[in-house]
Amino acid sequence: QVQLVESGGGLVQAGGSLRLSCAASGRLFSSYGGMGWFRQAPGKEREFVAGISRGGITVYADSVKGRFTISRDNADNTMYLQMNNLKPEDTAVYYCAARSGATIRYTISEYDYWGQGTRVTASS
């Protein structure tokens, strides 16, 4: 079965950086379509953070524009989220997701595969 595994979360001071990774097993990234990152903060609903299409088009939530960068490396079967200038409000569990369609989608119901999540804490 297709499986996504996140890594790279941790504790960082506000203003610091982290890079999250999402590795796929069971299927090559070249066979996936759109991919994305979602996050769920304590007491809040899961929300869209960033997405990337099969063709490399990227979109970001307004709250992370200019600070986060999403990328994918199909040769390595890995997707990344580079997070710079982290803020306390970025604290959440981050999930990677993938879908068969080539385009980016913004709701969790449009994705077929999910990782287990990795926790990010930005302290002040």
C-alpha cells in the first residue's frame, strides 16, 4: 500500500527554521499528482498550508507566504516544506498528503494518501 512518512519536526525558537520531509513508499512520486502540506494546531481544525502540482506549480496559505517553501523531488520520492522565520502561531502537527490528480486541492477530502504527522513547536 502507498504510505507517506513525515520527518523533520521538532522544537525551535521563534525566528528559527525547520525543514520537513515527506517520503513515499509503495509508489514513485512521479506517479502522484498534486501534493500538499496541512497542519492542525491545538484546539483548531486542520488547515491547508501549501500545495504543489505535478507540474511544479505552488500555492501557499496567506499566513505562510514569504516564509515557507514547498518543493518535491520525484527522483528521491520526497516532498519538502522549508519553514523559515517560524512564529508561535505556526505550532501544530504537520501532515503531508498526496492525490492522483495532477492539480492542487485545498480540502482534506480531495487527497488520497496521508502521513502520520510530525509536530512542530515554535516557542517565544
